[in-house]
Amino acid sequence: MKIAVVGAGGIGGYYGALLHQGGHEVTFLARGSHLAAIRERGLRVESVLLPEPVSLRVRVTERSEEIGPVDLVLFGVKSYDTDTAAAVLPALIADKTAVLTLQNGVDNVDRLGERVGRAHVLGGAAYIFTAIASPGIISHTGGSRRVVLGELDGEVTTRGQAIRDAFAATGVPVDLSPQILVAMWEKYLFITAQGGMTALTRLPIGPIRQSPATMEMYLDVASEVASVGRAHARASSGQLRGWVLRATHRCTRILFTAAGWNWTPCRGTPSAWVRATGSPLRSAGPSMLPCCPMMRRLGGARRCCPAPAPSSPLHPEPGGQLLVGGVRTFPARGARHQLAEDWRTVPTDLFVRAPGPACLRRSSLWN
């Protein structure tokens, strides 16, 4: 299979590397220092599942015209870059080309469909903690690695089966779903509540869960997104409500977590929180806006929410210590989990206070 990876970050870089190892003709589209590093040293994958990092010599370019039409486009850029990145797609598209998005969010399939035609687009969801550790290096730190994909109309097609089989051959758990929009809304429902509330309060999920008031807000946000999801994905209330309850229950095993949307304003990059709070409201439309008061409040709050000041609990004390939810924590020291020296620019989305000696492990919430 000839594959182009648009967005060689955590998601695209990791799964693209697996498909490359599986014998497929994979070319990565990258830019800037990431592109230069891959060209010079290859793509390095560090994984909790591997005893040693793996370095791969892969095809990489910044121009889609150099690749030409492909069988599969693996689309993995951040949602705020969808429209810009979609501009490279026409050169990759042939009559039977599939564009599989593994992005967070639920409106990317529509935006991609507007660019290349809805018949080319497959929806997908990836359950993995992965990120660019530094230029040319992909760090996989956890998650099931499971991929769910499917045609938007629910049909089980030959190309869908071929893509499923390609992922399965790499050892990744994969499902071909006849209800891919439901699966995407299920995942989105959880990350919107999780990311929105941790970003709004500037607190990790532990204290939020311990407070009845903030936990009620958390579930209210999830319920509002579920109401929009039911209208779009034709999912029953029980399906989406059950998903968020199961996801929240799994989080109870983690004492403290904090979404990366807390740190995004500090890095001067577009905030994923903007997409998280704005996308459901755009999907809802005027008729459903009165049913989404919590989402509207989150959207309004983030417009006046400044970046954390140096005295914020989310900034470190001298010596590299960090106060998270009132608990003194320290960065883990290790090749795969070492945090940046400047905590204000650390590229992480999930902090976990591990049992035993207090430490932080770097990971990424969903992608």
C-alpha cells in the first residue's frame, strides 16, 4: 500500500513508522526542524513497549507533489491546523484514495470532505499517549494503541478492510466500525470535559473529582456534548453517557492528571481548548445553543483566561519542583520520560503522580 502521512507528529509519526516497518511504501510530510532531523538522522521511535529505541530511515518531504497519488493518506495534524494542512491533499488524491483522520475532534471529517470530497474520507480514533519528544523523535508513553476506523456512511468496504488489515499486521489492536461517528463522539465527549475543566480551573483532575461542585460541572459539560453528539451521530443517550462514566471511572485510578491545554498559552501556540469548547457549539447550531450553557461558559471563560503567572501552582519552584494540586512532585529522570528543563515549554498533556516516590511521568492525553 502506498501511504502518505500528513502530520508526522505523535500520531502520524508513530503509526506511520509501524506501517513502514510492515513493508508499506510510506512517505512522511513534515516541516521545519522536524523535517531536517528526520532527513539527517532518520525517524527515531521511543516506546514503553520497546527495550531500545528504533531509528528508521524513511521517506520524508515537505511537498506533496513529490509523492503523488496514494492509496491511503494518514491525516494526523492538530485540529487547528486541519484547513492549512488539507491544502496539500489534492496532489495525493486519486479516484480510490482514502483519507483516514485520526485527529481529536468531530468536525475534521466535514472539513476534509469539503476539500477532497466526502467519499474519500474515513473517520478514526486512536487511543494512545504519544508526542514529538524533540525534532525527529517520537515518544510513545502509554495507551492501548487501539485504532477504530470506518466509513462515514457505515458501509463495510474493501478499502476499509484493507486499511484495517494493514494496521492489524503491525500488532496494533484495530476495529472496523460501522458506527465510526459514534466512536469519535464517545472519545470527544471525554476529552472535552477533561480538557475543558482542567484548563478552566488550572487544576489537575484529582482535585476536580474530589469537589462535588467541579465534578458536577465536569459531568454537565459531558452531558451537553452528548446531546449534540446524539443529534449528529445518532447515538443513544445511554451509549454516550455510558462512555463518559466508564472513562471517568478509569481516571479514578490516577491520583492527579492535568490536560496540556493548561500549558498551551504559555508556549504561544494555538490552544486545543479553543477547539474543544468551540467545536461542539458550532456543531450544535443556533437551535441547540440554549441546551449548552456550560459549553458557552467554558468558551467565554477561556477568552479571558490568561496564561499562568510565574507564581502559579503550575509553575515550578526553584530546583525543578512542581506543586500539583498542593502536592510537591518532581520530574521523573529517565531517557524516555525526562522533562524539559524549562517547565513552561514542556510539551506534555498529561501529568500523573505515580505511586511510591513522588514523580511526574510525561505522556499525552489521547494524542
